[in-house]
Amino acid sequence: MPILLLVLGLVLFLGAHTVPTRPALRGALVGRFGQTGYAALFAIASLGGLVLIVWGYGAARSAGLTGSMMLYNPPAWTRHLVALLMIPVFPLLAATGSTSRIRTIVKHPMLVAVKLWAVAHLIANGSVPDVILFGSILAWAVVDRISVKRRGAPTPPAVTGWTPRDTIAVAVGLALYLAFVFRLHLWLIGVSPV
């Protein structure tokens, strides 16, 4: 049952997040429900999916499925690799949506951050629920990046030098990283990364 909830949540959440990559489908939904109706449907599907993901994954952990249904057993040193791979994730997220040198270089910082996050967690977690969760999100991010490239989505203006926005993104991102490592991951997920 927990894995079914997790899968249903992923289908709902990632399905909602796939609609914007399909301009014809998005246009049809906006045409039928209006921009406000489409935005409401997107928000409801995303939130419902996220709730099911958290509930299903949490239930899988509580039932011991993350310890008993192992596809592979990562060595202990992979936790250090995850800590290293996660360092750029939060600054990349903080740079999303801003006009900055980071965004010029990376192009799609949120998608790069999601891919790094998923890969890092797949390296250190080998249970069936982990692989379903992190593998699905990684697959979505890869498909979304390909879709963005094929659609020729507009890119923000190129920035040639380091800007105050880059400094803010790095500072905020590193602060969030430290907060997650030392407090928030344990509080939100129930597992300490250190």
C-alpha cells in the first residue's frame, strides 16, 4: 500500500509538471478552464501529488520497506559523496528565476539542481521506494530538459560577469544547505545526513 501511494503521488505530481512541457495540451486546458482554472488544477494536482508522495514514502519508511526491499546496498562512504554533490543544489535553486551569471552558464538551474539532488540520493539509497522516488524525479527532470531544448523555450538575457544576484544565490544557497545538513533534513525527513 505505501508504494502504491508513492507511485500515485508521483504520477499526479510529475504528470501535472509535464503538462507545461506539452504546449498543445496546456493550451487546450487553458482554453477549456481559463488561465485561472488551469492554474488551480495545476496547484491541486501538484499539492495532492506531493501529499501522496510524502505519505507513501513516509509509510514505506515506517513499515521498514526502505531497509528490507533493497535493490542495492550502497557503501557507507556514499554519504560523503552525497554531501559533496548536494553543495551546489541549493545555490542553483536560489539562482532560479534570476538574471545572473549562474543562470547564463547553467541555463536551467532548477532542472540541474533536481537532477543533482536525485542522482545524489540514488547513490546513497538503494531500496525500492528510494529508487522509485528519486529515479522517477530524475527521469522527469531529464525529459523536461530535453523538452525545453526541443521547444526552443526563451532564455533570459546572457550575463557576462558575476553579479550581486550570483553572490546572493550562493550565500542563500549555502545557508540553506547548512540548515538542511544540520537541522532541516532530520526534522523534515526523519534522517540525519551527518
